[in-house]
Amino acid sequence: MQNQKLKDKLAFVTGGARGIGRETCLALAEWGADLVVSDIDAAGAEATAKEASAKGVKAEGLKLDVSSVSEIQKTLKEVAKKYGRIDIIVNSAGIGPTTPVLDIDEEHWNRVM
């Protein structure tokens, strides 16, 4: 661990299994933040949490489908209760359009956004 600026802070990250979310988790761990790594891919979230833990922080991975408002609310309440707080939230979960932008219908647009 190179820096302790975020020591004793808890970061909750969505989309933490891969890509920008994974790299964000690892950067937060480098800065000393403990992590809750969430993703629709539970195994991927756990893998990122394990990699972050190797940097000397506490980290756990969990499954979360951010397209479900009730699941988000339930999960955030459970995490806040378990840890007493959430200091940092990073929403990195997302999907990309699978069709050209001009051909996306409203339902797909809303899902992507």
C-alpha cells in the first residue's frame, strides 16, 4: 500500500468485477480504503475483493443488480448496518449499447443510461 489517505474509510463500488470498476477498487485499496465490491457477477466481485485485500485492506464482494431499485436500497442498508457507515460510493456499473445509437429504442436507452 503506497498511500493511506483513505485509511478507515469504506468505499462501496458497483460494477467492480471488471474494467473501470475493478481498477477503481484497486486504486481505492492502494489509498487504504476498505471496500465493498458489488457486481451482477458475484464471482468477479469476489475476485476483485480478494485482489484488493492483498493490498492490506478489508474487502468483500457481493452480487448486486443495479437495475433493481429495491435490491440497491436493501444492499446499501445492509452494508451501512454491517459497517456503520459508507464513506464513498462509486457507481461504475453499466452496459453499453449493442446497436447504433440512432437505432436504440427508448426502453434500451433508459436501460443503458
